[in-house]
Amino acid sequence: MKGSTKTLLGFLAGIAVSAGVYAFLKSKKGKELSQKMKDKATDLKQDFADLSDKARHAMKKVQDGLPQSE
């Protein structure tokens, strides 16, 4: 098989996969999955923000406990 034929087949396969993913995401199950993923991403974002705040406060305590250099 020539290189251009392989490229064309790869391109067509990509289109077919994309069409299948698009059709799934537009279905009821796809929309439910999409919403679950958005909800999980929001939860993870909040968890990360909370963890970041805890780390910031812990670092502040460490810095406050260190002797000041002059």
C-alpha cells in the first residue's frame, strides 16, 4: 500500500471514529456521561482548591515558626 493510500485510510478512519463519538455524546447516555464528567471535574477543582488552601496555611505556619534572618 502506498503512503498516500495509508494516509487517506487513516484520515477516513479518524472521521468514522469522530462521527461515532459525536453520535454517542448526542445520545441520552452520552449526555448523562458528559454531565457526570462535568460534575466530577467541578468536584476535583474544588478539592484541589481546598488542598491548595490547606498547603498555603501549612506553609504560612512553617514560615511563621522559623527564626527571622536579619
